[in-house]
Amino acid sequence: MNDFHKDESKNEILKVQDLAFKYSDQIVFSGWEFKFNSGVTWLKGRNGSGKSTLLKLLAGALKPSIGDIEIMGIKLKVAPLQYQKQVFYCGPGPIVFDHLTPSEFFGFMRNLYPNCHENNLTQNISGFDLTNSLHIPLKTLSTGTQRKVWLAFALAAASKVTLLDEPFNALDSKSLVYFRTSLGNLSKDTSRLWIVASHEYLGDGILVTQTLEMTR
């Protein structure tokens, strides 16, 4: 199911045991297990290999048929609300709350993630060149700008686990440099986990603790 390399010196943050999930009659995971260490895990694999499904399962957006998913001892099926407070998920598509402006979106997210680093968020707004878009409804902004809004908060949320599905999609060259630099700095934090699903190389400045390739 997967090939991986990991650095045993890092702290274990997230553990998956005996995971099973299927869409109708299509089995995606069966008896799947993995231990995610702190730092960045690069999740690789061809389209249809289960990368996005895995991230949604880890986020609690999909319910496994069987199996345990836990963050630092907090089990998803036992304490789902407590578990989900530890996770920030950034999907590959547009933001769901697209009726909000970026400013309103950030305010909404602050209530869900009260440990958000305000200084980092301010820096991210500037780094992604979002200042002039803060009061424009998200649904009227480009896909790339919506992506930058989502990533700006993801980089500042200070969640124990951050899940990023194809984060480079639709970003302009300046934003790509800013994102890679920011994630590179954050990747050195041994108390947090970033799982990045991407078909692209993450970048030389990002410390990758584990590389996990889905081979279904």
C-alpha cells in the first residue's frame, strides 16, 4: 500500500491503525497503518492512489469503516470534537465559505483556532499580497487568490497537525516562493506535523521528515 522513509529522531504526532475505507465497492484502504512523526511528511502518489481520501480521513471529514486515528492519544472516534481542534485541513479546491470576505474568513477561523499566531497571519497576508482583497467576497476572487487566503491561515493556525492537499495549485511564482520559505521555517518545529500531498517536489528549504508514497 505504501513505501516510506522516516527519521526516527522525530516525535510521533499522529497514528493510524487498521484503517479501512471504501467508496461503494471500491476499497481504498484495508488494514492500513502508519505513524506520522513531527515535521513535514511528503505524501506522493498518482491520481486515484488515495492521497486526498487519506487527508480527508485524517481531518475527520470522512468516516473510516474501521480503524483508529489518533493525535497524541486523542482518538477521532472517541473524542471527535477534541480531535478536530488539533487539525487544520486545506483542500485542493475553493474555500467552502466563499460568501465571506477574506477578513471575515480569518475572523471565523480565529474562533475555531484560538491559538492562531496573529503576527504570522499578518505576515502571510502581506507575503501572499492579499491586503487589497481583504474586503472582497471570496466567491468573486480568482482561484489562486482563494488558495492564498486558505494557505495564509493554514500557515498561522498553530494546529498540532496541518493537512495540505496540492497546496501549490494555482499559486503565482511570488506566492510559491513565499509559501515554500514559510513552510521551510515551520518544518523545523519538532512539536507539529505537516502532511503535504503534492505531485511536485516540495523544495530544497523544506525539511522533509518522512516521504510516504501511496501505491494502490
